Amino acid sequence: TSSGRVNNEGGFMPQNKTNPDKNHGKNYRNAIATYDRETLHTPADAVAKVKSLAKAKFDETVELAVRLGLDPRKTEQSVRGTVSMPSGTGKSVRIAVFAAGDAAKQARDAGADIVGSDDLAAEIEKGKMDFDIAIATPDMMPLVGKLGRALGPRGLMPNPKTGTVTTDVARAVAEFKGGKVEYRTDRYGNVHIPVGKVSFEASALTLNVAAVLEELNRTRPAAAKGRYIKKISVSSTMGPGVKIDPALVAGE
């Protein structure tokens, strides 16, 4: 069998292992020919470069990737939380809230897209999860806990650490609708987080990048030793990564 990867349309794309760049489209290859990918930039310069390299016909998402000096297999070195983007994300999110009574009314008034309890749980058990974020009041957690197999793998399980288990559901809904984003380390110690759209002003994207890096420095685990922020890059959906100098933002 031949090796390859699936493209965004579901088609098969053969891999070129000797020259990985040939696995990308023409716009991508043209973009990487215009700059030195090993150069370390300031956050502002990196954002400007990403905007200039974005050539897709849609408004690409800009994503920040940060490699942390952690061993996520150790509980005391895991990093998870939320960060509010000063400039928003440019993305509309659908929010489901597990609540009853007055809390359910507050969630609806705040703009939650789906609100329920047993009825919402039944829909999820059927595989209907048409939402991006799940929020729950504490009294709903015994019910929500039974949905772990469905919500967990999708990263949708409400958690007090991310503010998605709360008695103030109206505030939580408003914050996530307004640009609050969850983040967590993957098994390699990387954090990937969207910081806006290519159509944003460069200054707005730079503000969001700074907010994420400040948050990561703030939540540095006490057990983390040595260099904490190892690598940083920013890219658009279809574009190549542009490196940011970790020394400029490290909180060591």
C-alpha cells in the first residue's frame, strides 16, 4: 500500500517523504520561498508576516502553537485553563448549557444556543452534539458525568478549571461568546490555540497573542524545571508557520 494523507476534501494525497514541502499546495510552496523559516521574529513582526502569507480565498483562522518544557504525563505538569482574547476570536461558537430552573432561564437570556438537563443528555447519547462548548451548573454534574464517553474524547466535558462548571452560567455564556477560549497541553506538551482571523488588524492579533503567552507564563506549574516556553510559532489555516523568539516573551 502507498502512504499518504487525506486532504480537507477527503481525497487521498500521496506523501513525498524526501521533500515534505511538496505535500502542500502551490500557494504554500510559494509562501515558504519568500522568507527564512528559521528566523525568530517579534510577535508583531510574526503576525504581520502571517497576514502577508495568507492567500486562501476564505478568511483563514490564525493559530498560535507553543511548545512548553513540560511532561504532560505527570499530573502536576499539566496545563489547562481559559484565556479571554482582547480582540475576540472572529468565530461564533454554539454553547450548550446543562441547567434547570432559574439557571436555565439565565443561560437562555445570556444567549446560550441549547439549554436542558435530562433532555439534553438524551440527545447527546444519540450522538447529537451540535455545539462547541458545554457548560453545566454543579448540581448537573452527576448527570453530565454519565456522558463522559461521549463528551470527553471531543474535549467537551465541563470542568471547573476552565470555568465551564459554574453557578453563574450567564457570565460563563457571555464570556465564551465574547472570545474566551479553552486551552490545554497535548501529550507532547504543545498548546494550540486560535487567536483570530487573517482579516483582523495586525495589532488586534498581536494583542491576542500576547494575552495567550501571558496566560501561559502565569499558569506555569511549579514542577516545571528549566526553560518553560521552548518554541512559538504562528500560522494561518493554509499557511506556513512563522517563528517567534521565545526569549522575548519568556517569564523566566
